[in-house]
Amino acid sequence: MESKEILKFCIDKGFLIDLETLNLLAEANDGESIKLIIEKLKYHTQKRIITKNFFEQNREQINEFFLTLPQEKQKKLEKLKINLGLQIEISKEISSEKTYGEKIEQEEKDIENSDIFEEPNRDVKVLSKIPSFKKKIEIDDFVKTLRNRFYELKNILQERQELENLVSINKLSQRREKVSIIGIISEKRITKNKNILFEVEDLTGRIRILINQTGQISIKR
């Protein structure tokens, strides 16, 4: 089940989900079970943002959801439960796979640093050596990835009919009118007057949104 499909299903059920948890659910590759668990969450929690921390805080209840699945499904989702913090015991299989991978990586480094390709055996002729290219991850790579993720989420959200007069932050006017924006909440604070202050940004700019105790919304640039 692709991340985009899981995200759309969560939104349809009234949930938002953070990127880390979204990727973990997608890696489970069991869309039917994932949908069933999300469906159960809808009727057992008032929270509407799904994070890894949410699963850890509600470990006992969510484990009960997993127990309602067929045995075959439960076994298939064991790794997902570990990644979500629902199962404390780390399986020997995962541990051994990591150890084996580290061993192979070390052996490859030893071969690269050895003289085996400089002084080959007389009976063996080395025609070529394929170099190992490992691209260094830079800040631009993270920026590009986050930007692409934002566009994916935006494309899904802007299809929702309840979003009226959708505009970007840099095109917000000073007039009092009903508009919708799609952005990322970079900060949330509670003021001295018990109002909620959000700092929201998209690819065009950043604003502060104040919601008072009566639900009125005001925008500060």
C-alpha cells in the first residue's frame, strides 16, 4: 500500500499523520490491515493527529486491535509493531540481519583497501574494477525531498471540496474574507491569555495565526 493511498485514507477518516509514521505503515505492505486499524482508531480516540508517539502512548489498546487480526496477519505485522514501539522485544532475526549487514559492509571496505587488485595472481587477470560511488547527502537533498513531500500532500488536500478560495500565503490580502491555505505548522504556542498561536508556512511565505477562546481567527504577518 503506497504512502499516498494511506494518507488519503487517513484524511477521509478525519486524521492527519506525520511523515515518519506514514512511511512505517507503508513499509508494512498490508493495506487491508492498516485500514482496519485506522478505522478502529476513529472510534477509540479523540485525537486526530497520528504519530509514532501516539502509538506508544496507547500501546495496550492498539495491541488489542492487532490481536483481532488473523494469526497470519499478526505475524506479518510483527516488524511494524516493533518499529511503532508496540513491541518492546527486538526479534533475533532483525538483530542478526543488522549484524550480518555490518559484517558484509566491513568486508567490502577491507577488500577495497587491500592490494588484491594491484597485485593479482598470475593465473587471474583482472580486466576492470567497478568503483563504489557513495553520494554524500547534502542540505539541498533534504530540501528537495521535503519540497516534494509538501507538493504530494498539497495535491491530495486541494481535492477536498471544503477548501474554499484556496490561496498561497504570499497572496493573502488584508480584506476580511473566507479563504483556505495549505501549509506546515512549524510552531504552536499558548499565549498568556490562553489563546492558541500557530506559525504556519508554505513555499511562498510564513504567517502567524491566532485563535482565541471563542474560536475567532486572526492572521499576523
